[in-house]
Amino acid sequence: MITTSMTDLYASRTSSTAAIMARNEPVVWNDGNYANALSAGQLNAYQRDGFLLIENVFTPEEVAALLKEVVRMSKDESIAGMDEAITEPGSDAVRSIFKVHALNASISRLARDPRLIHVARQILGSEVYIHQSRANLKPGFTGKEFYWHSDFETWHVEDGMPTMRALSCSVLLTDNNECNGPLMLVPGSQMQFISCVGETPGEHYKQSLKKQQYGVPDPLTLSLLVEQGGIKTMQAKAGSVVFFDCNTMHGSSSNISPWPRSNVFMVYNSVENTLEQPRYGLAPRPEYIATRSDFSALEPLDSVNSQTPF
């Protein structure tokens, strides 16, 4: 029987019933005054919806250089044999490559790019570090879905992230259209924490990175969230970026179209929100999934030279 601390405002996977809990932290910290990357209108949209799509952030040349690196890594046998490379269920095709900012110099630069990191600093109201990074590949015809979930629920339970002071950004390296499994988000869902059903097995990450079974919301709760906020699909051209709150409910469908979908995914966490021990006696997940070795603030690049792609 799992016991929970009375001080855990976001207890999850502890009972046979789901629950909806109010968020206890701001979505935009320190009134968005820590940096000056987004306009007041953009900040208000992010506060309201829990996400923001910004188009044409990166040039076609930059996108082509980054996509070339991701494709190369996905075909590199030395990388495919690493724990960081996650394959599709029932296949050897690479689904995700984790810790890409540490494995690839171009993506390391991307993580520190002012067009990304200053948005994170402004929203989170502090300096930031990379909690997790990955390249997500969803090839044409065979790319599998990512089921509905809140990242914070997993990061809180399995990694010990204390509060909702993190965000993700997805850099689109291919066009994301209505047919190739674009990211789907539920507007307003960031304001409610969904406590999920089921006790987390040991080393759950080995299975969940292929197909998650624990930490997913029940159909009734999902229906309530969608009735309130609807669903928005992030359809945009390559070079666009989606920023979304760590607690925003999201997922994506499988890709049965001919068009591949590839994105680079960065998770920025506040240096004031570093990881504690995982909940309920779980062992910490590996470093490539959840950074623990170094919480130092990530240093932004001084400038962007558009003539020198990644």
C-alpha cells in the first residue's frame, strides 16, 4: 500500500480513482519581467492557453542543417545501440533520441539559442537548465502515437520535480500538418493537475518511452478537460516553435500519411525548481531522461549569426 505525504499537493498514482486538483503555481512567473523575448499579447496567450506557437523562428537553412543532424543520428549504429535511442514498439526504427543536446554540437547550440532560451527565462522567471532533450521522429506510414499526458505528472512522480516551473519547446524540423501526427494540446488544461490511477512499476521508463501505461489520464477526465478547452493542433511550417507549459495536456496521433514528422524537443526547468527524490520510493530515472548531475544555469549564446546555420 502506497503512503503519501500530506505536503504533496500533486499526489498521483496512489489510489484506484482519478482526481482533478487546482494548480498552485503561476503559469508565467514574476509577471514575465525576467527577460524580454515575448510581447504582452504573447505572454497573455501563453498564460490563458498553456502554450504558444511562434512561426518562422528558424530559417530554412537552419532547419535543413538541424534535420540533417537528426537524420544522421537516427541512422548511426553507434547511437542506435545506446540507451538514449528509443525504438518503436515491435520495431528497430528509432522513435526518439534522448539527451541530444549533449550528443550533438548543433543541438547543443540550439538549446542555448536566444530565440528559445530567453522565452523560457521570461516565462519561468529565472535562469534555466535542460531537464530533458530529445529528437522525436515520426516516419511516414509507420510513426506511432504519443498518448495524452501531462509531462509534469510524470516528472513529479518519477523524477521528483517539485513544482510546475518548467516548459517544453518543440522545434519543428519538418512541416507539421493535419495528417502527419502533429502535436495536439488542450487549451486551459495547465490550470488543473490530473491525478492518475495505478501504482508505478519499477523501471517504468523502459516501457513508458515506447508506450506509456501509467501516468495517463482516464477517459472521463480527458473528456471533461476537452469539453472545457477543446483541442488545438499545432499545424505549422518547419522552423516554427511550440512552447508549452509542463502541465498542459497533450499528445499526438500516429502518422499514416506519407509525410514524416521530425521535431527537436527541449525541456527547460527553472534553476529554482531542481529535482528532489522521486515519489513513493521509486529509483531515479537515468540521467539521459532526467538531468541530476548538474543544475547549472544554461548560458545563452551571445548572438545568432543567420549566415552560419547549425
